[in-house]
Amino acid sequence: MKKKILIIACLVLMGGFSAFFFGACDKDTDCYVEITVVDEVTKKPVKDVFVKIDIDSSYVSSEGYTDANGMFKTSFKAPAIFNVSAKYETGYDSVYTRDVFYCYRKGNNTIRLKEGEVVKATVNLESTIIREYRNK
């Protein structure tokens, strides 16, 4: 009788260890990000906005453009706190033949990523158009 109980206990113990160890292998540890860029005034999504997600301009970054729904999706391998910047080019403005101004709108946010989770954030594009001087 004791031998039967000992065998059953061993089987239950082995099953518990197996479920723990093999179940841990399937755990999703990636961190997923969904950034939506919207106009500050209208609150409508803006497409073709350049989005950059990074840690103080370090080598850990991801960048790309928003889709038709104003969304940019990416993922990272480790959780961290990231800066999100968005830049929407509105065109060029020439005052004289030699003076060219690069015009854009921008927005910023910060996100904290978590393992196995989708972190959603919104970036508001400022209504002010920034003009940067560029010499041809």
C-alpha cells in the first residue's frame, strides 16, 4: 500500500514539474507597441507620420511610418521605458531662390513596455508648423 502511494506521489510530483518547466517555455516575453498619431485639434488619426521609438537616442530603437489608420506597430525583446517621437512633414517653403525652409509638425510621448503585453499610446501632433532653415 505504501509503495502504491509513493508511486502516485512521484507521478503527481513529476507531472507538476513538467507542467511548470514546459509551460514556461511557451511564455511570450516580447513587448508589443501600438502607437496612434492623431491631430492635436481634430483628434483624427494622421497617416504617413514618421515615428521613432528609442531610449535616449541609443541603439535600441524602432522607426517607421503610420498606416492609413494613423497607427505604427512594433515589438521589442525586453521591457523598458521608451521615448516616442512623431514628425509629420508638411513640405518645403521657399522665400528666395537660396533660402529653403523644411516645414513639419511634431509630437512626443513616453511609454513603459511590459513582457508579453501590448502597450498602446497616443501621440498628439502639435498644430504649430515648425520651419527649419535649409540652405540649398
